[in-house]
Amino acid sequence: MKTQAQLIAKFGDPYKNRLTFERMWMMVWEVPDDIREAIPAIPKRIYLNRIILIPLKTTLRKLISTGLHEEIETWDGCFNIRPKRGSSGISTHSWGIAVDLNAALNPFRGKVTWSDEFVQVWRDIGWICGADWSAASKDGMHFQWENF
Ligand SMILES: [Zn+2]
């Protein structure tokens, strides 16, 4: 996993230079109809870091093609400048490179309700899955992209 210093080196510090960061990296994704029809929980527009656009689209389409998309009940956000849950430091949501899904069913440090197949699709595409973290930081709702 990337360190906070590596993420700041790549994207800047969203707390200190929010506007510059958003202008350089953030975009509005108009989610295609086929994805929204299959997964009604996904919003019409997602404000995300442009580096996750292709992987997120690819992942959602892969989930749809395998029927695993039916596990998605809620969209719980992407961009949110905030500290990490349960520790010091900046959450990767602050750079718009992470998404949360089914938060109520997969609470921080709680149980993970996804099937193994569902999480494997994300892993195979290159996401870091909070479901894989140790008990102290387990975050089943959380999928993070930091391939750059
Ligand atoms: Zn998250």
C-alpha cells in the first residue's frame, strides 16, 4: 500500500490545496445507463479522482456480467476530505480514490458480508479491499485504488 507521503506527493494535500487538487484530479462521472439500470444504488453522477474512472467502470461491468452486482445494496460515497477511521492520518477518500459500498452491512471493524467471489473481482482488477485488512482496521465497505 502507498504511504500518506506517497499519496501527497502524487496528488497534493487536499486539506492544504483543495482547489488545486480538485482541478487537477477530480471529475464528475456520468454513470452509463446500463450500470445504473443493473445497480440502482449507484448514483447518476459520481465525483471521483480520474485515475479510478476506468477501474471502477470495469469492476462494475464485471460484477454485472457475473451476477455479483446483486450484492450491492447501497452506495456510501467516494470523495470526502476526512481523517482515517480509527487512526491518525488522511483517509484515501480525501483524494477520491476509494469507494464505500454496503456500509451498514459491512461496518468498520465489523463483519464482512460480501461473498468471496465479489471481493475477488475487485482484487483481480487491482483494488485494495478493506475486507482483507486485519481485525483492527478491517473495513469491508471499502475499496481503494492506488495503482499509479
Ligand atoms: Zn472507505
